[in-house]
Amino acid sequence: MDNKKSNYIQILSYSTLGIEMGISVGAGFFLGNYLDKVFNTRPYLVIFFTIAGFGAAIKTFIRMIKRLQKDFKDES
């Protein structure tokens, strides 16, 4: 039973990957858009912060892959 519960927890933690990535990119876009309106620098800050959001999403993806590899290694 404990192993089954552990598997469900792992699945849930990996299923949040898409949400985390979407929030990273969306937050970068909206922050850049807001700052562009404040400083009247359209479209430079929206581009910069959207790319930064993609970078954060890629970092999250790589961190999740490393955790997945470690989990599989520990099971073997």
C-alpha cells in the first residue's frame, strides 16, 4: 500500500510540469507587457520577459528530468 501511495505522489508531482511551464511563460509575458505599458518601451520588455519565462520553463523541465532519472535509478 505504501509503495502504491508513493507512486501516486510521484505521478502527481510530474503532472504539474505543464502547469508550471505555462505559468512561467505566462507570467513573463504579462510582466513584460505591464512594464512595456509603464515605461512605453513596447515590445522590448515583453520579448525579454517572455524569453526569460521560456528559460525558467526549460529549467523546470530539466530539473524534473533529473529527478525522474534519479527516481528510476533508485528503483533499480
